[in-house]
Amino acid sequence: MQRDTNPDRKRFPAWLLVILVLIGFWWMSQQRQPLPLNPDAEPRAVTARGDLAADEKNTIDVFRNASPSVVYITSIGLRRSFFSLNAYEIPQGTGSGFIWDKEGRIVTNYHVIKDANRVEVTLSDQTSWKGILVGVAADKDIAVLQIAAPAESLKTIPIGESDNLLVGQKVFAIGNPFGLDHTITEGIVSALGREIESVNGRTIQGVIQTDAAINPGNSGGPLLDSAGRLIGVNTAIYSPTGSSAGIGFAVPVGVVNKVVPEIVRYGKVIQPGIGISVANEGITQRLGIEGVLIINVQQGSAAAEAGLRGTREVRGGVILGDIIETINDRPVISYDGLRNELDSYKVGEAVRLGILRDDARIIIDIMLEEAG
């Protein structure tokens, strides 16, 4: 190593370095000096707010009136230990629901409870009750439970309308997102007449789209209008992340108010039919058929009495059966569409079928019967 032997190089005086360090410490100590205290300091006076805005008051009223009707639903599954083979219960999902009547019926989504071995229903007073399944409308993703709570603990939600909703009108969703009970979110009707797929693959038509935040746990809870009336049951969201992306869907109250009384009365939904089995869409598409091809007509059914024809085999080939093209002049192109059209009517009502038979189009009136 070479030593610096240059006599002209100026060295930094050590005493100056010490002074600079001391000045730095002094400056820092001055910065840490406490500010002068005021022993007479008091909280600032509160500025009077004035009345809440009208829409704020309305939101508060909707929540106060409706939240006692909203319940928290826990779906409990049964598991068996790998080592001891003992069975034990584990919570496997949560959702929302609402009180339908004073007899303790609870409405929720079918998908909330479909895999449960046991269901717990928690009311707004934090009491929990065993939920007994009354029945389901899987096609509409609706289920009805029964609890044994006293009538004085059961507050029902007023029933509204879904046929006269307008895009842009205000709506509220109350539920238990992520297990946070009794949460209200606000939005508008974003669109009407949407279609979503139910648990069993059937299409639910006429669905309400809203931007009110709906998250996991909201399923089965009520969608309300600004008057606090039930207009739908929150059922699904469209989201790439699983959380609210501002696109939620609710089954309209018109559907709910039709199927729930049937479930309560019969334990199931009475679906109208005509007594036929039809070809799947893959077959009709390959044959270039635009409509519903009848494969078989049940003996003694309404279809048999009306003279509908099924597909039959003959030597050397197959003679196609009648093709249903319309119901009361509304086109049907699939079995799903046929079922949805028939759901608009009741057992015992007559409908007019537009039929393609061979190369001729005919009209057949038929009385609807209970689907088997």
C-alpha cells in the first residue's frame, strides 16, 4: 500500500469536524423541544348539522323497517373423521333469507341450502332456530324453510311488484355479506328482463339486474324498492373475482309470490305440462329443426287427447313427430323455452300450440295438466 506523501494536499481539520457534529446535535435537540402547552384547551364546538336529506331519511326508514325481517342462514354439512370414523358437523356456507309469514316460513335461495345436512336460521334478535325444509323450486332457485320461532318474533316484509319496475329506480339490498349481518347497500335497477341459469341448468327469465352491491352471503336476501317493499330475491352476481362488481341479479317477486304459496301448500311447485317427452337440442340442431320435436306422447295425457303425434320408427327409417313452434303465438325453439312459456300459465288453463306436422302448419288447442 502506498502512503500519501504529497505535502501540498490539504487536510480537513479535526477540530472543525467536531464543531460541525456538535452544531448538528444542538440543532436536532432544538427540533425536539416540546411545543408550548395550553391547560385551557377544550373540545371544539360541534357544528349543527340540520335535517338529514330526504333520501337519507328514506334509506334509514327502509333499513329500520325491513332489517328485522331479514335472517342469517348457516348451511351445516356432516363430515366423517378419516381416523375415528366419527361424524361431526362443519359450517359449509352462509346466506340470507327473509321471513315470509307469521307461521315461521323463511324464503331463501335453493343454492344456499341444497347441500346442507342441517340449516340454522338466526333472527335479528340473535336467536337461532333449526330450519326444516318445506320444499324448493329449483328451477327458480327458491327454497322455503320452517322455523318454530314465536309469532311475536316474526316480522314479514311487505310484498311489492316486479312487472312495473323501471330502469333507474332506486333499490336496496339487505343481507349478510361475508357473515356481516344486516348490511344494507343501495343502487338502482340497471336492467330488466335478464336471464340467468338456475342450479339445475334451467333458465330463469325476467330477472332484475341491479348495481346495489351484492356479495357472498347476500344470496337469498331481499331486494327492496324505495317504499321498502319486496321486489326480488338476490340470487347471483357477475364477477371475475367473486366479489361485487356492480352486476347483481334478483329473481323477481312476481315469480316468488307464485311459487312460494305452492311450496307451502303442496311441498313443491305444481308445474303445468301437456304429457310429452321431447328431443334434446343437439338432435333438433342436427336436423335443422327450429322448434321442439315431440319424441313421445304419454297415454291418457292432454297431448294424447289433443291428437299430438310423437316420433315413430317405420321400416327403413323414422317419421318425425309434431314440432311445436309457438305457444299462444309466442315462438319456442327449445325445451327450456317451452318450459318457461308453460310456467306462465296454470294447470287447467288452455293454450294454443302452433304445430309443424309433416309440411303443414296447424293449430291445436290443449288443456294444461300437472307435469309428472
